[in-house]
Amino acid sequence: MYLTKEKKAEIFAKHGKSATDTGSTEGQIALFTYRINYLTGHLKNNRKDYNTERSLVKLVGKRKSLLDYLIKTDVLRYRAIIKELGIRK
């Protein structure tokens, strides 16, 4: 499995409020970004894996909706997470 409990806790500890705070917007965006990067690499090797391609599109949509929510509520947090993760928007 590419995403272990330890890696997930590390992502939430770095970007969220704590390692167990899985509901924070920044933590969820960071987790989705990690998963999107992994699936993108997988699709480069397996071009005909359409189920993974569909999952990737759904994840990008979820991340976009969270980013839209964050820009409406707090622009400074939005700019910080975009810069930290290197997301193009």
C-alpha cells in the first residue's frame, strides 16, 4: 500500500493542526495532493487504467472544491497552502 498510517499521520501533522486532526481543510488538501501525485505517476506507466483515471478526476474535483471553500473563508491560508504544496491554480 502506498499510503500507510504513518505517512497519513505525517501529512496531517505537517499541514493540519495535529496528526489526529483529519478534518482540517489544509490537511485534506495535502492528502489529496499526495494521492493525486501518486495516481499521476501510476497512470504514466499504465495508460489504459481507466478506473484509476476516473478516481484521479474525482480527487482533483474534491481538492478543487476544498480550495474554493478555503479561498472564500480565508485567503491567507489558501495562499499559504498553495505555495507550500506547489499547486497551480
